[in-house]
Amino acid sequence: MESAGTHPRFSPFETLPLHLFQYLCECVPRRSLSCLSSASRLCYQATTPRRFRRVKLTIRNKEKLRRDLDNLLAVLSSRDLFRHVHQVVAIGCMDHDGGSEDCSQTTDPATADQDSDDDSDSDSDNDDLFGATIGSGPPLSTQQKKAQNEAWLPFALFLGQLPALTDLVYACTHQLPPCVLAALHKYHPTSRLHVDAFSLRSLCQERHQLHDIDPDDFALATSPCLYNLRARCLPYDDWGRFNFNLEALEHIVASGCAPELRKLSIDHCSPSGSLALVEALRDPRRPWKGFFFSSQSQVVVSPQQQALTQGRGRLKTLVLSGSHGGLSHLQGWETRTEFGLLRKFEYHCKVSVESFQFLASLAASGSFRSLRILRLGIFDTAPGSDSGQLDQSAASFLQALPPLETLTLENYFGTHAVEAALSRHGPTLCKLRLLPEDGGEAHNDVDTDAARVREIQQRCPMLKDIELRVRRRQGGPEEVAVYQTLGRIPRLRRATLRLDCRSPYRDQTHDRNMHRGTLMFYDEPSGDAERVRNTLVNLALDETLATEIFRKIVSAAPDSPLERLTLEPQTEDTIAAQFPEIDSFGRWIGRSWALKICGKSGAVRAREIDVDRYDREYLRNNLEQVEYQGEDVWGTLWPNEGGDWRDDWHSFPLWCKENGNGGVGEKSRDGPELHGSTVTPS
């Protein structure tokens, strides 16, 4: 029996049976797993299944791929860890001959995983496995395809050594190599294949040289493992060739060629301008004739597959985005897949009143009976569409839907849509994103003030995650009221605030006209200096202010459940809309932060995010060359005290009710007294 005052040999968790300890490790944030695993031998053993559940590889060239695989195999072999690997992620690019190529469009997954604040694993049933969409590479010659396939052979052999593999996420710029697809079919026939930058390259064809699909492309399109794909579809490629990928995808879904395809994301984009494209547009676009039209053979679909699909696909997720995708596309997809099976639907295309009326009629008939996640992004409107009618028709669609768990409204929506969202779906919403258009009437109609947040608080009792566009007001009482009201949402655990830092004209009609490009900021010279100053004050976001905002939110209610806060100043919208001449100033001080509560102590940890050191260095150098009247405003806000003026800036504190100060009039951080001051431009 241990004497009083001695410490037990193990922590209480380590006395649990191993399977229970492993279960508890599922709740540990991913960023903390490494630290926990090094605490003791038991902790290492308990965290092992989750730490090795997902393996990420960054593809640069065949030498790096082989080297990374050798290192990975050495680790997995040392303790028989192969059985723990359930998901493999490959992201990056490889040159045509297997050498290196510019991979600026891709993200190093190891870095992305390390910096991520997401506690959860990228679950195999999650739609957001890829990150940012990457472009697809060009078609390859026969010799190039052979070299690519040989470069990927070690990876294919590696897949064969994973007995528990359930998912392969392929997010590389070139087509999935045949050897990798063959390895999946041979060793893991029931696994799920997720493909980003999906493109059947052989379906980009010269106008006068139409041909059958390439056999390797056909094998991918009809793979029994194909589960989730994202594709950019356009009628012509940049060289003026016909692109039949959209027609092929429509056929694949409707016919059941890929029987396990459940998640589809299509971006309807436009090709870049070229002389070849201009020439191609002079002739009518030919219809697609099928995969093997030259031999008069069609895709072979088994009777079992036909019985399964009954002539329509069984998608669970459908994402339609881009400059196309209007009413005709909606009607087409409704005939090709069973909308009653959709659990997630995203629609952010060029919309019309008729599009929303069609969606509303489907919802009223029960066609969206399984829907739980909806994203509506009205980024572009069809010619002649009235914003008021669009708002009302969107509201009708929202009212006709079954109760949702996750809802996103973006850009051109108004008060009718918001009212419908909160009245119909508020009681069941766990995640809400309200991101109105960043200028003009729509933004003013749906401004996120304290009253709006209070309405959300009262009508969304289950809300755990929220993302809002919030207007900064130099840290004044109205801005502080938004933060305090957010803190009173009873179950809120995560919040993302996109901070609108624009300083509006006193005459709001000027602000709207300016956003539409009809009024330059020089048209109001008397107010320029003050507005530049207010804009810079709004943009300035350092760690001190970020932490202050977080504390203001969590202190609004006892035992606030808020765990994470992300703050994102909208620097591009602000500068592009109002003061392009001070772009470098705004981007230099408008920094994004991720904050979280650490442990029972309640300490706040702030971490700057979206940091590109090359971009930061470019801005630092560019500030030396800037010549603009804003320099005087900068000097008034942050007088140079002898050091590097670029680093001698700070944010301004929030308004405080106790002493009635804060914002731009606060001097507690050695800032100047600016409240009511006038700055004259040089």
C-alpha cells in the first residue's frame, strides 16, 4: 500500500483497459496526439491506432516518392503497424517523365495536417477530404503515361501491404495511374476511391477527330471503387477542343457504370480565351456520342447494376457550382439521380427565380426528404433577375425543405431567406454560415449586428458552430455588442468571424455606387483621410486584440462552451473596393488568427494562420516603395519611435463599458488620441 503523499505510478487513464483508453484517445485533438504518445509506453500504445489511421504522402517526383515510401515502410514494419492504416492520401504532382514539376497549386499535406485546428480525423465519409480544388494536368502521350505508371509502381505495391485500407484519396494533378487502380481492384475491391481533379483526358477531342475513350480512362470511370469525385467541366478546353467530361459524368451517374459513386462535385467553369477557342466557337458544338461510338458498342452495365439504380443514380452528395448550371442543368440532374437520397446539396451557380421555383416544387413533393446539409451561394444571377424575387423564391425553397442540420447562405440573399432559414430550420441547426454579399444593398439588408445574433441565439438552441460576416466599427460599442451576444449562444463551441473592415461613406448610396464601380474614392476627397484611418484601424488585428475579442465572447455568459474562434479580416474585399493604393498596408496588418481554450486553466492560445512567408516578405519589401498619402495617416496612428516602422504598429482595444473608452480613442497601448481628430492628407 502506497504511503500518503506518494504519487501513483500510473495516471487514472492508464489504469483503464487498453480498449477503453484507445476509445478515449479518439476524443483527443489530433495536434495533441504526438505529445500524449510520448508521455508513457501505455500512452504510445493507446494512441497508435489513431496516429497511423491516416497516412499522407506529398508527391513531387519519383525519387522523393520512393524515399518517402522507404521511410514509411521502415516505421510501419518496426512495430507491425500496417493493420492500423485505413486511409492513404496522395497529393501533389509529378512531371510527365516522373521527375519534378512546379507544384505551386498544391498543399503539402504534412504541413496542412500539422497546422490544422481541426480535432477530427478526415473521416472516410467526409466530403471535405481534398482541401482546395486543384487543376488537372494536360493529356499525356503514350510514352509519358508509361513513365508515370512506372514512377507510381512502388506506391501501388505499398497499397497491397495494407490489410485494413478503406479509402484512397487521390488529389494529384495527373490522372490516377493504371497500376494504382489495378492495386485497388486486386487487394481492396471494396475500398472507396476519392478523386480530386477528376478528368477523363481522352474526352478532350479535336473538333474533326472525334474518337473513343482511352481504355485507362474508361477503367477509372467504371471502377467499382469510385466513390467520391470532384471535376471541373467546361464545354471546350483552352485549346478549343470539345470537352465531353460533363456528358460522361451525367451518363456515369444515370447508368450505374460506377456502381458505388455516391458523392459528386462539378464546377461549371469557362475556358481561357485563345485564338483556337475563338475559332472553335464559330462552329456548333457536336453532341457526345458515347464512350465507344466508333465500334457501335456502349458501356456494359450488368442487370444487377441496372436493378440497383433503376435508371437513376444514387448520389448522397451533389455539388453544383460555377458560371453555368442553371435551370436546365437542375432539371437534367433531377432525372439522372434520385434527389430523395441526397443528404448534402450545394448549389452556387448562376441562378434565376425559375431555378429556385423548380427546387421549391421538388422540395414540396418530398424529393429532398433525406437532405440534412444545404449550401446556397447566389454568386451570379441570370439576366433580368430581380433580387427581391430571388430572395422570396429562395425563401420558398427553404420553407419547403425538411429540417436541416447544417445551412450555408452566401452572397446575394436577403431578409426573406434569412427569416425562412431561422423559422424553419433554427430548432435543428447545429451549424450555420451566414455570409452576405460584401457590399451593396444585400449586405446592408442582412447586416450581422447584435440584434441579428440575438435572433440566432433565440431561434437556434442546438447551434454548435457558426460562421458570420461581422462589420468592424473601430472596436466601438456596436461591435462589442455583437461579440457579447455571440457568447450567449448556449451550445456554441466554434465560431468563425469574417471581419468586414470597410469604412462606409456617410452617404450610404455612395458606398453602394462605389462597390458597383461607378464611383472612385477620389470623388469624396474631404472624407478620404478619415476613412483611410478608420479602415486601417479596422484592419489592424494583432494577437492582443484577437485574444481580447475571444475573451469578450466567452465572458458574456458563465461556463461558456466556446472552444475555438477564428478571426479573418477581409483584406482583399476592403482594399479592392475602397483604397487599392494602400493594399500593402492593409494586407500587412490584417492578419488572421485561430484561438482556442487550453485546459481547465482557461488560458487562451492564439496562433496566426494563413501565413505565407514569401507573401509576407514581399509585403515587407513592397512597403518600402509605397508612396501614398496613407503614409501620413499611418504615421498619425502609429508614430515611429526609432525602430522599423513596419513592425511598430498595434491594434486598438475594444470599447469597455466600465470606463467608457476603447477603440480608436484608447491610449493604453501608447497609441495616439484619435477620437474626433482630423487628419489632413498631404
